[in-house]
Amino acid sequence: MTNINKEDVFYMKKTLELASKGQGLVSPNPLVGAVLVKDGVIISEGYHQKYGGAHAEAHALNNLDNDKLAKGATLYCNLEPCCHTNKQTPPCAQRIIKAEIKKIVIANYDPNPMVSGKAIKMLRESGIEVVTGVCEQEGLELNRIFFKNMQRGLPFIHIKVAQTLDGKMASLENDSKWISDQDARKQVHLLRQNYDAVAIGRNTQLADNPKLTVRLKEISSPYRIVFGDINKMNHRGHLFTDQFKEKTIVLTKTKPVSEQTNVKWIDINGLSLEEVFKALYRDFKITSILVEGGPTLLTSIIDQNLFDLMTVYINPILLGNGHALYKNEDNHMIKDALSFGETRWSVLNNQAVLEIHNVHRSH
């Protein structure tokens, strides 16, 4: 990281804003923006708009009448440009070189081993000044899903929970409607459209008969993942019968008695939960999962340290009985309690919203 100045930070923040516009549209690719600056003026900008579409750098150059107008300009890009041909679009590094761009400012090295450092080396060898590490942390957070995928071969796991002040997700009769208010539920639907899949357990499917769609735009749906015995699920429920049933995946250790299940099912007998998540990433290109399940599923994910982020909506009401999000009867002392990393608070109407970033527990 060298030669960072206020001007570079200013334009990189603009680049990150542009990159964020691709959320929910570019998976399994990263979120990338690009800003071209010449003589102190932005001459073009772009971002990766959809999977299979032009990359951000190409989009910015395409917005010019021709690439020669970029000669001598500075390109701001939050992720190292691609330099390999194993993809749907042409490599950007070569086009940047041909456009005779003078300088490129980058937030993050690309964690993809086919790229990482190679494009930067290529650009420098061509005579282009390359500055790295500008707004590095902001870039890492924006593309936390992509970095997890590349570095560990696993989807990013985000747990979402609504609970009472005394920590109950549902009553003993499995009533949970509604602990969170309408605005909180709207936020959850916004979250869903940014994730490749939503996951629940069998008990939640039976109790709630959820749709797990993005209700803000009913025309689409993420993958709907259900853990548990497929023969004990409600086969007349929405996940098995609605217009998106081909997006339902049941992860089961028991084979279906009837072949008329209407949905995909995977035998996970003998697989660890981490191996299951790896298979979803490898076989279905599921890069991110929003987990909305009950205590059984959440406890398994937490105990195996497989989540990256947890969002808890806390409504200041007292229930007095019910199910908590985590259950471990082996923990008898406060010293046995699990602790995690960075915590952020916000308030939505009368609810506290707690974000827990799992960065301190070792994987």
C-alpha cells in the first residue's frame, strides 16, 4: 500500500458505491465498480451490472466514444482487474493496457488464484502505475461473500433471527407470528434478494409453511434449502408446490418413500455440515445462504462455527416460555458461553437490531 492520498480515497469511495449496485445481480461474481478520472474530472464510470455482462472496467470504457479517450487517465477499481480467459467475458487487464491508462488505483487484490497479483504484475510491467490498498477494509466488507468463496470454498453463511427480550424465537406451541414488525420483515426480504439461498429446517417448514420468496418482487426466488427427513415434511406446502419448486433443495439423510417429491433432494448421510455447505457451493454455485431456521439448525451451525454473520431483531416484549435460538446443555458456567467478534447495534422502530460478525472464533 503506497502513495494513498485524499483524492484516491474520494474516488475509491465512489467506486465502492457503484460496485454495490450489483448486489443480488452478479453472483457468483464479485461486486466491482470503476471510475475513470482525467485532469481532475470523472470522464466515465461503470460497474458489473449482471452475471455474464461486462465487467466494471469494460463498462466504464464502453461508456466512452472510444478507448483512446482514456489515454493518460487514472482508473479506480475496487478489485484487481481480471487477466484470465476462463470466463464469459474478455480479460480487462489487457484492455486497460491497450487503452494507455496511466495509473490504476485498487482496493483489493483478487483472491481468485487465477488472478491474485498476476494482473497487477502485468499492469506494472506495461508501465502503468498501480496503487493498492485504498479503502481496503471497505472493499473486503463489500465483497465478503466472494472472499469467503475463494479462500475457503464455502458459501457465506448469514443467520437471521427475530426474538423477544427474554430470548425466545417462538412459544412452546411454535407460535412466532409476529415477533418482529412489518418494517423488520421488509428488511428481511431485502436481505433475501442479495443471497443465493435461504435455509430452514424441517420443523420450520412444518410449522410455518413458508414461501421463502422475495415478496418485494414475487417474480423471483432464491434457492430454498430445507434440512431434515424428507418423508416428514409437508409435501403440500409452498416449497414443494409453488411456481419456484424447482428452486427447492431438500438435504436429507433418508431417501423419499415416494418419487413424487416435486423438488431436488440430496442424500447427505455421512456428510458433515461443512461438507454439505461445500457441496452446495461446488455443485449449485450457491455463494451465500441466509439461514432463517429454528434452534436445531442454528445450534448445529453455531456449534460447528460455520456462520459468518448473525442478525438478531430483538423486540422488547417478554414471553416467559418458548424456544431460544441456541441450546447447549453441556454449558453450565458463564465461562463456557460462546463469544464472537465485532458487534454493531442499530434501532428499527422499537426493535434493537444486533449484528454479530464472527471474526474472533477460529475456524
